[in-house]
Amino acid sequence: MLKEEKVYIPKDKNLRVEIIWLHHNVLVAEYEGKWETTELVTRNYWWQEVTKDIRWYVEGYNMCQRIKNRTEIPVRKLKLSKVPEKPWTYLIVDFITKLPLVAKKNAILVVCDRLFKITHFVAIIEELARLFRNNVWKLHKLPKSIVSDRGP
């Protein structure tokens, strides 16, 4: 069946993908983009949303994703974290919540020393974790370090 002197392709996904494949994959050596594939397919074929189907195919085609130009600005080099000089001066703190209630406690406070990777797990009430999150982390974001003040 013809439509405006072009072959009308019925709603058959496999057939449409094969037509796009035949017009696209031979161009990989001289690839210029999905517009070139659209131009080649629409010279002889027509179906509803032909350009949408071609865009879907090209965006999912592995070779196209590997050879296309990247327009993002390169990310700057990563900085190494400062290595702590003394143990228990730079800590990593997190909570494990939504645990079953055992001995009136349903959460775990996890405190890890960054220098020696020694970790303490403290059973707590989940409400304590929520209070800390809502009154400290919410207002000040995650701290760069948590300093332990042990006192005399």
C-alpha cells in the first residue's frame, strides 16, 4: 500500500525496527546522526510516528552512544580526603532504622572512625535518630567531620 508515493508500513514493531536497522547500521562508519537516518527512511517509507521510532532506536543503539560527541564540561579532578592524624576525631555516623522492637529499641546508631575503620553499633530508640536528623542534619546538612569530646 502506498501513501504519497511511499510504502506504508503497518503497525508491526519488528518490521519497523528492521527497516530502521537497514538504513541506520550501515551508516555507522560515516555516522552523522539520527537526522540522516530519518532522511533515508522517510524517502521510501511512512508510518505514524516514524521520527519518534527512529529517535528511540538511535538513542538505544550502543554504537551511537559510544561515538557521539559529548557536550558536557569535563568534571574537575577529584581531591583526596584528608587523612585523620588521630583516631576518633573524624567520624562517619549513620542510622539503621525501621527494625523490629527489641528491648524497647528499634534502631541502630553506627559510628565509624575514619582513621582505623573501627565501628561501634549502638542500639537506640528510632525517635532519637529522627530527632538528630530533624534538628541537626536538616538544618546544617551532613557535617564534614564529627569531633568527639570525651572530657576529663
